[in-house]
Amino acid sequence: MNSFWNRFSRNKSAVLGLFILGLVVFMASIAGLIYPDDPFLYSRFPLSGPGVNGFLLGSDSIGRDVASGIAHGAKTSLLIGLIATLAAVFIGVIFGAFAGYYGGLVDDVLMRITEVFQTIPSFVFAILLVAIMKPSIESVVIAITVVSWPAVARLVRGEFLALKNREFVQACHTLGMGDVRIMMAEILPNCLSPIIVIGSLMVATAILIESGLAFLGLGDPNVMSWGFQISDGRSMLRVAWWICTFPGIAILITVLAINLVGEGLNDALNPRLRERN
Amino acid sequence: MNRSSKILRYVAKRLIQGIPIILAIVVMNFFLLNLAEGDAVDVLAGEAGSATPEYMEEMRKKFGLDKPLPVQLAVYLKNVVQLDLGRSHRHDMPVTELIVDRLWPTLLLMTSTIMLAVGFGILLGLFAAINLNTWKDAMISVFALITYATPLFWVGLMMIILFSIKNDWFPTSGMENSAAFYEGFDRVKDIAHHLVLPTITLSLFYLALYTRMMRASMLEQYGQDYVITARAKGLTERRITFVHVLRNALLPVVTMAGVQVGALIGGSVIVESVFAWPGLGMLAFESLFARDLNLLLGIFLLSSVLVVAVNLVVDIIYCFLDPRIEVN
Amino acid sequence: MKLSNFMSTVMMTAAIAFGGAAALAQSAGGSLVFLVQPEPPTMAGYVSTSGPIGLLGPKIYDGLFDYDNDGKMVPVLAESVDVSEDGKTVTFNLRKGVTWHDGKPFTSADVQFTIMEVLKKVHPRGPNSFKEVNSIDTPDAHTAVFNLGNPAPYMLRALSAYESPMVPKHLLEGQDIKSAKLANNPVGTGPFKFTEWKKGQYIRLDKNESYWKEGRPYIDRIVGRFIPDASTRAAAMEKGEVLYAAYNAVSNVEAVRLNKEKDNISVTTDGYSMINPMALIEFNTKEGPFTNAVVRRAISTAIDRQYMIDTIFFGYGNPATSALSSNFAATGLHAEMPHYPATGDIAAANQMLDDAGYKKDSDGVRMKAMFDLIPYGEDWKRGGQYIQQVLGEIGIDVELRYEDVPTWLKRVYHNYDFDMNLNYFYQLSDPVLGVHRHYGTNMIRKGTHFVNSSRYSNAGLDALLGAGMKEPNAENRSAIYMEIQKILARDMPVVNLFELEFLTVYNTKLKGAYGSSMGAYSSFADAYLD
């Protein structure tokens, strides 16, 4: 663990990313304390600029506090990213593990299913899923999961293919361990690094997809999220730039931070990629 | 068995494997879409202002929407086998005609985007790899990440404000000047002019991917034995980089670009929406909300066929470029 | 090509574009590019009153009459109309020498066919407008005599090119009218001929050289452009790429800005008096939390209508004061009613609910409800979120639901699976045409959109609506509608929020396009580019 942290911390930008990400998580967790009111609460001061009428980052067209929205929205955006990623990784690992481990017909069937999902234009497919399930946080998470898992499945399959004939796996067979146990307890831990890397990047992508869906009017109207704020404010970009610019910056910074952390993880977990030898 | 007949067998196998995938996509989307409330008739009637239930039933009958789902699916599949994608109930036109109309603007936008993104990505990635772990490397990776992380529509709107309104360099949107209706070479220039902003916007999104990939690919090659050999032979770093490493590093990047072209056939709903570009993405988006099932299924079908085809072509090219790769 | 070369090409292109558009006043052509939002499904204005079709249809098809800004009838295909003493025989004297775009002459047979076979049968509102028309006689090629069962004064308000376009008999007869080729290849008598439809881009119409009105149209070409994104539409307007945008194609916030910042861009609310749109909430009066009229009245009392107008629609609109729009005041059909405070009264609303015995629980919640929102964009979502907050203040815990159009239509008008629904209706030029459908028992029609989804049924009201439809005397009619408004203010199956004011944003280069009360749904025969 120590050596991992040493390798990770050698990458200054990754540390910076981790720090920013920590700030975002902190902001999300104390949103209710600094802004106890409903972020949807309107006021009599619409379209106040940043710093005007006591709105740190301004207010929107019905006088809602943009800063409060960003703080509350952080939780939503992070949760969407996290849950969708966990679900995608879970499905992807199962598909990939079975396909790679068993090979043959199982591999063929599972990989064909994966290809089906990879072949459909993913953003349009996400839109379709959200529209059919009605726009809500749950449907957005499901849609993001559905379009994200195939990449994990392919990756995990590749790792399993490479690892399943290694000596330690053979040894497990001789010890009479069950297949599922070998897969999950022996092989999987050995391919965690690439999964962690791809997963970290997926969180960022999920946040971007959420904002894209919201841009097209497919957000949950009951839940404050950065995507909602942007879709609400974009038609007023010329009149009140702050409504959608600040949440846009929040997305930018968060996605950037997650990516930096992801790269740092990549470097720390796969050191051979980093150094010239 | 010799190599070329091996490749032929491989192609045949892949084609056969592609068929169930495409079939599965059609069937899955067919049922998914039918899970949604409402149909094309509801939308048409809603837009029309009002229509009696009897009238709507009559229209459903005409469109064949009154039949049980499995029957509708069977009819659809039968038509598809005969290369007939059916009619769009909303537009009252053959689906094929509607799709072909939108296909070439889509291809235009997508190929120019990929070319721009790959070109710049390769340059930036190369530059970053040469200056590994210096501030230049860091700057490039941050720049690429920023372009990736900025929401697309925000970039698009900013492009319009900066380069169309504040500076009168490019038109705001559309594919052609609809006041002038140019012909011949003027039309080509006009379309190219309209293409600039959407292409830049969309390529910024993909730039990060190629930059990062190119950089990683370069580093990977630097670690290969032949580089050590070359160094031992006393070749200059410059020569090693540009003659040997670069050439090999390009391969995976170009492959990725090929695969992306396939995936991009579906269009980009957001960029098409912001720039009013008449691509397949917007068509799919609109047909979803109009429950124009035949049209949407047609778009899904076409884009998946293209993805399968492009992937295959890329793999084959890859085989020829790199004889070490086994076909199996 | 080097960038500088490319840029100079660009400049040249732009120069050509602008040079070509320069025109002499009122005479020499030019192209009018305007916004059509969204792209229409077809151009069959005779089977659909869909907005974007209305923007294009009346340029291609003429009506019998148009209406000027004072509501006066302006002869178009009919030169005059005579109504008999008993109001049951209406004779139209048709214009001579009018031809369809394909060269065939326009005659009374076309009028007869259009009304009897097309509008009465497949048009969404035609069966209402021409309900009383039993038959049409055509004594000669230029006279059409409508034989009515009862007097129908409102019919003469429904003769515009948008509401009742005249269509060619020779291209429709003997066909299934709903699927005829004419839908995508329109042939009318109007000032512009259909040329080309580039899906996803534009519809192009060119000047009808043999238009019946001498010297018209002035403009050579009309192009309707489709731009899906609202911000881009505003940008295209700002840049002068498009010259005209009606029905809020440019959002209010941008319209206000452009009007202020740009000398050559103006804004008008004229041209919508025949449309008369009203924002409202429909309630499910049969099931769920809103079966009691007290709750509905409390909601009407709580909402700050002026606030919604000011913040969401940037000042355009008027608070509703009754079930009928104040635009009907001119004909004496409007009166202010109780429970319609302009600025909202939370305390009074709370009091009403307290008095009716709806207790707040420990969280301050009296009841829970689902609130469906019309899926027509951010304005309505914002409106719903505002109302959600207000209802929270009177103890009604509301969850919002924003689905896509087909799902929403099915839910509200077919499954009746809703509690309250944010929506807007066109009240049109007469309550008979636009308002009756909301309240009559005969308008509870499962599966028919935009009718009585509240399933409100009141025999007394039905009788009054029937009387209001037939009453020719203005004073008596006014009394009937007064009674109707009182009943509706008490029962409130629908709470009217505000009279929407749609905006038309236009480049001042475009002149002569504002003379019709049909606004954007008019022919633009007199429009010209300065």
C-alpha cells in the first residue's frame, strides 16, 4: 500500500486531482449544512448576478440560488457517476469473467451479447432508455450503466484469458477449488488495476452523459443536478451567463480531477507504461 | 492453409457472426420501443390538435400498428430481409430515402471530425511523448482533458457566439446557405464553410482520446527491443523516434480511429442539435419522440451494420499491416 | 487551402449572400428565411392544425377570408359573403380567374369538396367549425351556398387559410385524404409554390407568378429553416440569417435582449388574437387528491400568476381572471371571477384548506400529489418547479413528472392516470371553438387529445354551453357566458393560470408581414424586404 501511494504521489497532477475530488466530495456532503433550504426554492430576486442580493454565484430566472444548486447537485452528479460505474463494473466483470474463463461457447454467447450493446450508437440508446422509463435519476443511472458495461466486459475478458492458464490458477484447480471461487477470489484480484483505472474514467464519463441527457431535457425535474442547472440556464447564456457557466465549470473541474486521479492510478498500478526503459 | 484463404475464412466467419448481432439489435429495440407508451398515431394526433379515437384507430390500422407485436415484428423482419426498411409513418416516406438523405451529412461531419481529432491528437501525443514528464507533457495532458471535460453544447454555443456573432467568420448553423442556394463548386465551398464550427466542436471532444492514446502508444514502442537495438547501432534519438517508433505507434491509433468512425455513424445528437446539422443523430432523436418506429429501427439497423462492417475492415487492414497478428 | 485563403473565400461568399438579398422597396423580390420550429411532419394543413404546418401552409393554400388586426374579414378566395336573415343560408361569392399551382382553375366545387369531404371529416377542428353545415350548393362555378341547420356565427371566424385551407378537389377526390400525396407535395392557390423540402434543414417555397392578386407576392422566395436548439435560433436571428421567428421560436429572454441590443430587431405580440393561448392546470376530478373543488380553488388562490409571467415569460402575458380569456371582453364574453388573485395569497389558500378540514401532519403536509408537466421545454418545467414550491407552502407535497409527448398524451387523455397537469390550450377566436371542449360532458372522450380530461360533468353547465353556441343575440350570449364563468370559478375543474402572449421576433428589414390577425399563420403575400 505504501509503495502504491509513493508511486501515486510522484504524479503531482494526480495528487492535485485527488485533492480537488476530495473538495467536491466534501462540498457534496455538507451541502445540506451550508444551504439547508431546498435548492429549488424560488425567491423574489431573479437573475441576480454573482455576489448580488447575497447570491454567491448569482440566481436563476426564478430566483433560485445557483451556488446552493451546485452544492446540492454535487451529490447527485457524484452519486450518478458512482452508482452507474459500480453497476457497469459489476455486470462487466461477470460477463467478462465467465467469457474469459470458460471460453468456447460461453465466450461466444456472452461476447455476442456484449457486441450487441457495443454496436448500438450509445448516446442515442441512452436517450431511448431514459425516454421509455420516464426521466428520473434511476432511469438515468440505468441508461448510463447499460451503455457503459460492455467496455468493462471486454477488458475483464482479456485479463481472464491471459491469467487463466497461469501457474497459480492451475494450482487452485489441483487443490480442487470451485470455478466461481477461482474466478472471483484468485483471478479477479489480479486484474483489479485496469478495472480500477477504467472505472475511475467511467465516473467522469457518466457525469458528462448525465449533463448531455439533461441538455436534451431528459433530467429528473425533482432532483437538483449540474445537468439540470445547465439545461435550465443555457437558453439564458447571453443574458445571465452565470446560471449555466458555474455548473459547467463544476462539471469540468470534477471530470478533470477524476481523470487526473485515473491517470495517476494507471501510472501507479501499471508502472511499466510510465517509464522509458 | 495459406494466409489469404485464412483471411477469407475469417471474413466469412465474422460476417456470419454479425448477422445474429444485428438481428438481436433489431428485435431488442423493437420490443424496447414498444414498451414505451403511445405510438406514432398518438403523436400525430396530438400535434394535429385533436382527433377522434375512431380516426386514430383507422390510422393505426393503416400503419399496421393494430396487429399483435410478434406479427408486426415478423412483418418488419421479412421486409428487412428483402432490404426494405418500410415506411416512416410520420414523414409518409420510405425510411431508406430519409436515412440516405441524412447519411452523407453525417459521414461528412464524422470523417472530418475524426480526421481533425486524429491529426491533432497524433501531433500532441507525439509532442508529449518526446517531452515526457516535462511541463510540456503536463500542459498537453491538461489541455486535452479540458477539451474532453467541457460539456459539448457549451463549447458549441461559445463557438457560435465567438466566431459567428462577435466575429462574422462562420454561419451560425445549418449545412447550406438557404437564402442563396449555391450550385456547383460554390456549393461545395458553402458546405465546407458551414462544416467548420461543428467539426471543431466535436473534434475537441475526441482530441483527448487520441492524444492520450498516441502518447501511450509511443511509450509502449520506446520499450520495445528494436529501439534498444537501434540505439545500440548508434542511431540518433531523432531518427529512432520519427522513423521507427512513430510508424509503429501510429498503428493502434489509426485502428482506433477506424473503429470510431463506425461508432460515430449514429451521429452526435448534441452537436447536430446545436448547429442544426442534418445528421442521423437528430433524426433518431426526433423519431424516438415521434414514436416513428420504422425510422428509428432503420437508423439503428443501418448504424449497426456499418459498425460491424467497419470493424471488420479495420481488422483486415490491421492483419495486412502487421503480419505478426494471427487471424483466428 | 491556407487559412487566410479560406477566410477570404468566406468573406466573398458572405458578400454574395448579402448583395443578393438587397432589394428595392416593395418591388424586387429577395429571399425571406424564417424559423419554423419544430420541423413539421407533413404539410397537410387540412388534416393537422400543428403549429409548424400553420407557419407554412397559409403561404401555399388560401382561405376564403383573412382577418385584419381589428378582426375584420378581408376577402381572399371569397370576394364577399351574404348571411340570410335567419342565419341558416350563407352564400360565398368566389373570386374569378384563380388557378391552382398546377394550372387548373379554382371553382365552387373545390370549396364544396374542401368543406364537406375534407374539413368536416378529417380536420381536427373542422367538424366543430362546420358542424351546422348540412350541404353546400354550387349554382355556378363562383358561388357556394352553405345550408346550415342552425345559425353558426362562429363559423365566419374560422375561414382563414390556417383554420380552413381550400384544397384542390382534383388532387384529392377518390383518394384516402389522410394519406394522399398532396401532404408532401402541396398544391394550393396561395402566393407561394412549394419547391423543395430538405428534411432536417429547410422547406423552400418560390413565388407563384400567376397569383390572383396583381403584383403579389413581392418576395421571390420563402425558406422555412429548422434549427432545433433555442440558443442557436436566437443566434441566427441576431446575425440576420433568419428574419422572422414567431411562436416563441426565439425564447422570450432572448427576444427581450435582441429587442434592446439590436436596432434592426423588433418584437411584437400582435398576430395571436385568433389563437388566444391560455396556460392552465387540468385536474383529475374523478380520482386522487383533487376531487374536492375546495382544494382546486385553494391552488388557484395560492399561485402568484404575475410572478410566473414576470420570471418565466419575462413579462409577456396577463394573469387569468376567469375560465375565459380577457380577449373575449371585446365581445362581452369575459368577466373577472373570484379565486383568481393576480399575485397569489398563500394565507388565504391555507385558510381555505384548514376550513375544509385538511389537516397538516408533522411535516406540514396535508396531501401528496403527482404533477405532470407539458413536455414542451424548459419554461414549463420551470413553471412546474415554481408551483411545486408554492403548493409545498400550502401543505400539498407535489412530485413532478416530465415525460415525452406520446407518453404524456396517453397518460392524460387516454389513461386519465394523473392528478394535476400543467398545460396550455388555445381558446381561439370564440369560446365555442376553443373553450367548450374543456368542460362539456360530451367532450369527455377517452383517447381524444386536448378535450375534457378532468372528466368534469355538470348538466347545468352543459345546457348553458349548448345555449351559448346557438344564441345569436350578443347581450343574451354575454349573460349566458357570465353564468358559465361563475360555475367554472366555483367548480374549477381547470385552473387557468395566465393568458400567454406569444412573441414574434422580426428583423425590421421585413415589412408588410404584420397586417393579419393570423400573424405568422398568414400568407405573407404583402410582405417585402427593405
